[in-house]
Amino acid sequence: MPLQPATLPDELGLSSAKGRAARLLRPPDWRKPDWLDGIAFFIGLPAGIAFLFSLVGIRLIYGMPYWQGLTYMLIHMAIAWWSVSIGSSLIKRVFSSWQPPVIAICTLGFFIALIPAGFMYQRLGELYASLSPVFAANRADTVVTASWHVDYLLHFVRYSIPALPLFLAGVFGYRFITGVNWFGYKPLPQPAAIPPRTTPTAITPLPTQKAVAGLIDGTQLHADAVLLGIKAEQHYIKVWSDQGNDLVRYRFKDLENALADCNGLQVHRSWWVNLDQVRNYRNSGRKLELVINDQLAIPVSTSYKKVVFARLGKRLAPPAE
């Protein structure tokens, strides 16, 4: 008996742990943001970061009452977050034909936002310095020249560069958790895989419905009476069935829809026949007739002969020409 390779039990559950980790690290599918996403990203995230910095403390708010420092950080972070978001949105729209990566869009948007954000920070600092002596003292050793001055811009850039990784972390983190890519482009749909070509082994016949009188509105025949043949007679049709005959006020051309799923066929301008009930055929002079029973034989027009025998298949061989 050949030896079988030994299978070691997964005692530590490593395979399942790897599977769980892979599922955990797989980002959700792309989706369009809604109004809740707007509140979470443009208000919730900057407010959370501002709250964190107010707890840690920065030099400008050192020694201030907590609520004053928190208010300053909320406004400060809102200016930064919204300025960079507007700049990134502009870059995304301008370069939509190129579709650069998100990191490039956010980086360019960040640098676009530096000048307007610097101007707003300058005015915010002046306002808080007039309201809080502590803030004014903390701000005394900073560059306070006009925001369009080169010295102030260089000072602002130096202290603002660390904010770029923070913004990128917010953008990519939110995309990873929710699937919303604020500054990215909607992914193009993947082409459908072409199924392998298979050789059919058999032709599946089309499903058919039993031809019964219940399919014809207005008939007095029982609903399960099997139709044999139908003849058009002006505004009426004469119906032959295995349970008797009937004359019904009905348009002959409407039979095509009513009996479309049945194994029947119009074989003459005024005749329809149930092919399942054809027993044989016969030549009557130069005309061909389909024999249903001893009392009913249905004529076939010359233009319908090939279609009739193609539908009858091997049951009846076509007559010799």
C-alpha cells in the first residue's frame, strides 16, 4: 500500500488567521459618497484631529483656558482641511483627462492651498491675539509680517509641511474604511471575462406548451380540450378539438400570439394545425393535406410545405417532388 503524505493539523489556526487578516486588509468596493460621508470627512475628521491637538497642546495655545484653545484648534484645523480639500478638488477637475494618482492630487492641492490658508491664519492669529493676552505672548516670537511676505510664507510652509501626511492619512484611511475616494476617480469597469468556447453536444429543443382550447378566449369547449385544427371563417374561427367543435368570434391573426408557445403552425392562409396531432399526409389532386383523423384533413399551401415537413422532422417523410 503506498504511503500517503502526512497532514499536519493547523493547531495554531494560522491559515484561518491569514484568511481573516486578508479579508480585514481588503478595502471595500468603490462607492459614491452621500451626505453622511460629507459630514464625517469634512467636519468629523478635522474636529477629531483638533480635539486631539487640544489635549496634547501646542505652543500657541499653551497656558490658555482649555475651551479657548479647543476653539482655536477647531477653527485652525477647519481652515487647513477645507483649504487643502478645495485645492485637491480643483486639481482633480483640471487633470481629469490624465487621472493622476490620489497622492499627487492631494500634494498639489496642499501647495495650492498654502497662500490662501496662510492669509486666513494670519487674520485668525491677529484676532486671537486681541482676545487673549496669553495667545499674544505665545505668538510674539513668530513672524507676523503680512501673509504675502516671503518670510511669513517660508515660515508657514516650514510649519505646515507636517500637515500633508496627516491629510493623506485621513484621505486614504477614509477610503480604506468606507470605500469613498474623495479625490480619486471612479475605477473603469473591468471587461467581462470571455467564457471558453464549448462544442455543443446536442441541440436543446425549444419548450412548447400543450395546445388546448383554454388558450382561446370565448370558446365553449372545455379548457383542457386538445386542439386539432382551426379554420378562419370571416370574423369567426372554427375550432376542431378531441372533445368536439366550436365556432368562436375571434380574429384568425390573433392565434399567432395566443398559440405562440404551442407546437402548431399556420399551413394555409386560413388554416392552423396542431403538429402533434398529425397522423399522416396525403395528396388530393395537386394539393397536399395533413391527416388528423378520419373526419379532418387540413390543406397545406405550396409555400408552407418545406416548413411543415421541417417541423414534423422524422415523423413524416416529405413527398417526392
